[in-house]
Amino acid sequence: MKIYIDRAHCDLCQSYCDRHVARLVRFPEGEDRPCIQAIEDDGSSRLTLVVQDEKETVTLVLDERDQEIVAFEGLSSFLPG
């Protein structure tokens, strides 16, 4: 599954975004937020997050272990500082 997230569509704080993405990773088809631009089934067993903000776009390909980390720690631990 591939999920496109545009963080520029949300003016909430980073910790809210982390919690939201943590939930999204656990329940990808159960979330509907303005930051989610698209969800597509790419046939992969890995979860791909394409995360865009005002500065850059980062593509993360998460295996099962990485998905667990994002689900508990949030997205920030995977994004460049």
C-alpha cells in the first residue's frame, strides 16, 4: 500500500502528526484527514509513505518492523532532521 501525505495541509503540531500517522500505520484504510492526499494499493507487502512538507518530499518504504516503530514512536523518527 502507498499513502501520500502532505503535511502542509495541516497546521497542527508535530506531536499530533506523529500520533495521527501512528494510527494511520495501524489502520490505513480507517483514517481520513486533510493531509492524506491519496491511498493506493500497489500490491506490495511493505507500506510506502510519501511525505511532503513545505521544504521537501521523503519516500519511506516500511517493512513490518518499521511499521511497528512508526506505530509506537510516530513519523518524526523516520524523517530527516
